[in-house]
Amino acid sequence: MAKKLQITQVRSVIGRPLRQRSTLRSLGLRKIGHSVEINDTPETRGMVRAVEHLVEWKER
């Protein structure tokens, strides 16, 4: 079974650059408190790293 990442948005996107808002939407996050579980790939790790100040994540 492939590794998964559980990602939860914990901070608002208000006032953030478009690139960060777009990255959160690409990860499937919509609002504070929303969580998604996605496959752990280098691409998704890079996306999480770009918005790590807005999200919490853990490996599954």
C-alpha cells in the first residue's frame, strides 16, 4: 500500500499570494479545518512545503 499524507488547513488564505492559494486548492483544501488524504509523492511533498505555514500534515 502506498504511503499517504493527511493534510489539514489551519490558517486562512486571506491576504496570501495567488500562488499559495492555488496550491491549497490543488491539494484539495477549501477552508480552515478541512482535511484531505493524498498519496505521498515528491510532487505533493513540494506542494506541502510551499504552504507549510498554512497547513499541518502527518504521514499515514
